[in-house]
Amino acid sequence: MGTLWTVAVPLGNDRDLSPRAAAVLGRADLILAEDTRRAGLLLSRLGVKGQRFLSLHDHNEEARIDRVLAALAERDGEAEVALISDAGTPLLSDPGFRLVRACRAAGHRVSPAPGPSAPVAALSACGLPPQPFAFLGFLPRKAGEARGVLEKFGRAGCTLVLFERKDRVQRTLALAAEVLGPREFCLCRELTKDHEEFIVGRLDALDGLEFTELGEFTVVLGPAEAPAVASDEELDAALRQESAAGGRPREVVRRVLARVTGWSSKAVYARLEALNCPRRGR
């Protein structure tokens, strides 16, 4: 059976193409790309010429499957087809998932020629916790649907990575601030290109932040922040208030633990006894 290669291509710096990926592209019988003209220019710059191209994008992927399967059956099972994206690793927010499943179901070999990946590159250099993380691709255009995605994955307690266009970055950050609350973020712009930039900030401090730069953004949203541990003074104040409200020590401690963080029930009991707070019965 033939081989379908998923080949990672540079994000912006042509020198990031691996020698193995270049070799695969050089010998491929057919190269699948979203934009065949753009792919042809890229490969020409990389010294790979004379290849056959076939467009494969969101609107024609299903219709292309039979044609690709036929191409893989050529040359007595020695045929090789390469799938590339416009930039980075195929299938990450790009078409190809249905094709890969169909090729595997038909018994063809599917193998990656790994390399550049915008989400991984952003995580490695942004300074926010890299794991665990969830990659969201592009958020839905409708605000309600985008909100639903952020709410769902925001509850996971992990770093979130997504793609965004320049004209929507501010709107997306504002929505994230509303849904996710205080978090760190990093806007990774033009990764690996001459004007690469990392813009760091907080979702709860977006006032005055404007973006006039061109280019595509990989947005990294840090995980939810743990509440600050209550100080001794804050714990004592809570104990006095709840003791004055009345109830048995166990009830007082339970109410205090609902108000403060970073203290065990045993430590709060000990603190209550040390304070010897007067309690009003109920």
C-alpha cells in the first residue's frame, strides 16, 4: 500500500524545514495543499521543484478522498503522497483529519514528517505554564459559541492555546477576561519571522492595550490562578466574625473554611482555640 505523509513546513523561517521533510517532499508523487500556488512558491524557495499539486481544503476534502486513495494505489504500492499546510503542522486547525482516517481505513500507511508547530513554539517561548494545555484552534466567530468553548475548557484548569487574527485579538481577549477571569496571557506574533514578538499581560489589565501590528497571533492564556492563601490576620478576623455569629466550634470552622484558602481544618481549629473567641449560642 502507498504512504500518506503529513509534513510540517516552516511557520515563516524557511530554514526550519527539516532535511527529512525536504526529502519526502522531493520524492512525493503528489502534494496536497490548501493553496497550491502558495505551496509551489514555498517549495520553489526550498529547492523542491517539478512536483504535482492537488488542492485540499475544508470545502473539498471529502470529495478529494477517492482521488487520493487512487493515487496511493499507483506504482504497485510504492506511491507517496504528502499533505502540507500553509504553515506549520498539518491538521492543527487545518483540513486533513478525514483524509487521514480514510487512508488508514483503506490500509495505507500514514506517517508524520514532524517539525514546526505554532502552538508548541508559542508554549516553549511564552513563559506561561506549558502543561497541561488544550489547543482550541480558531474560536467560533459567533460570540455565544466562542463563549461556550472558553467556558468548557476554562474549567479544565490548564493553559489554553488558540489562533486569532489581528482584527479580532482585542475582542477575543475581552471575551476571555469576561469568561475566565484574572489570568496571564501572551500574544505570540509572527513566530519565527523577522518581526517575531511576544506581548505579555493580564486579562484583568486590558485597558489601553491596542494592536496595530500586522500578522497572525498564537494566543496563550495561562491557567486559572489559585486564590491567595489567607494571612494569619485574615484568618483571625474571619474566626472572630464567625464565632460572634454563633454555633459550635465545628460549625464555626466550616464557615471559616468556606471564606479563606490555604488552611487545613486542623490548623483552623488550633487557631480558634488559641484565640479563645467568645461564641454566641444559637
